[in-house]
Amino acid sequence: MLDRLNEDFRFYQQAIALRAQRQEVLSSNIANADTPQYKARDFDFQAAMRDALDARLRLPDTHLSLTSARHIPGQAVTPDPVALQYRLPYQPSVDGNTVDMDAERVRFADNTLHYQSSLQLLSGRIRSMMSAIQE
Amino acid sequence: MSLTSIFSIAGSALQAQSQRMNVSASNLANADSAVGPDGQPYRARQVVFQVDPPAGQPYGREIGGVRVAGVVLDPSPLKRIYDPAHPLADGQGYVTMPNVDTVAETVNMIAASRSYQANVEVLNTAKQLMMKTLTLGQS
């Protein structure tokens, strides 16, 4: 029963977690708007969300077992759903910085709005669950 | 890795930008200081920013705040102005004055204050989001 509840909230939880992470990346871009050689980062929310929800893609991390001190350790790790990429510079500065303040602030505001709407949706979901429990 | 780390990211930027403003203010104040504590004319100073990623992030995916890597002296030549009446004038009547570019420093000051404002806005937004998240499911 609790499982079901968990499954029900998982989508929103994942969306909010990814939005929070993107918010962090964008705030890092804004903080480093004047840092020489800093390259603006971002990730594709849609692709990250798809990867995060598709559980088949995630395999458990694998390690080679070592039976001798002279073995070389090796491990295979499934990459995180979030693939940070570099933004294509629209008007880069001479000092190698690719942060475009206007674009970053627009994306920051957009991400804030999406975060809040996800919260709102989750809130509504919780409310309907509560009323279902109380009936 | 959460909304709380936005506070440290934007906070570090506030600190760095205010240090930049401090240095700019010092340059502007000393634009005419023909002699400093070391007996030499004042030299303009500039801050150097650097990314400051917190430890423990996977390689190639580091994000983080900003810190002042150092304050460097401006290597451009000192200005020499002709003023024979000045007590520090040399044999030919020239006085060596600081290499502060007041126009550039004023622009620098405005740019720093704008960046500061942008980061304050980020901080406020993060605070609002956290408050909304804390009251999730109530009401």
C-alpha cells in the first residue's frame, strides 16, 4: 500500500529533484558571470527526466573482484541521468567566459516557475490522497 | 547537492563581487596618491576570479561558486604629469602619478554592483523555493 503511494509520488519527486539540480547549475553560471575561462553549463531537462524514469537503463554498479594485490581495480558505473553539457556561446567574451547573463536569468526564472508548478501539482496530489484516505 | 548549496554558491559570488567593489573603491580613492607607504606612487589593483567547486564532485561535472584567487597589481606604466610646483617633481618638473584609469574603474564598479544584484536575486528566489517546499502538503 505504501509502495503504491511511493510509486505515485515518484514522478513528481524526480521532477522536483531535477529542477532543483538545474537551479543549482544555473545559479553557478550566474555566480561565475565574471570568472575568466568559465564555460556556462546546463543540461537537457527532458532527456534527464526520461533517463531517470526509465529504470531499465540503470544497471547496478559492477566491480572487478581482486584476488591478488597486483590486480588492477576496475569498475563499471552507469552514468547519472544528468549529463551536464556546455552551452553554445552566443556572444563569448575575450576572457574565455561564455556566460550570457540575460539568457541565464531567463532560464533561471523559467526553471523557478517549473519548480513551483511541480510543487503545486505534488501538493494537489497529496491533497487528493489525503481526502481519499479520510473518506 | 540541493537547494541549500545555492546559498553557498550565490553567497560566494556576493563575497567576491563585494571584494571587487572594495578594490575598485580603493583604486578610485587613490587615483591621485602620488606617494604610498612604500614611498612609491600607488599602483592600481585588480581582482582575479576563479571557480571554487566544492570537493567530492565527479570529474568534469564540477559546478560551484566563485572565489577571489588573488589581487594583482596593474602592470601598466605609471602616468607622468608636468607640474614643476609639485614638491615631488623631479629635475625636469615631472611628477609620477598612479596608473589608475578612473573611467575604467567606474565602469568596473557598476558592473560589480549589477552582478551583486543578480546574485541577491538568485538568493531570494532560492529562499522562496525552499519556503514553498517546506510547506508542501500543508493547507
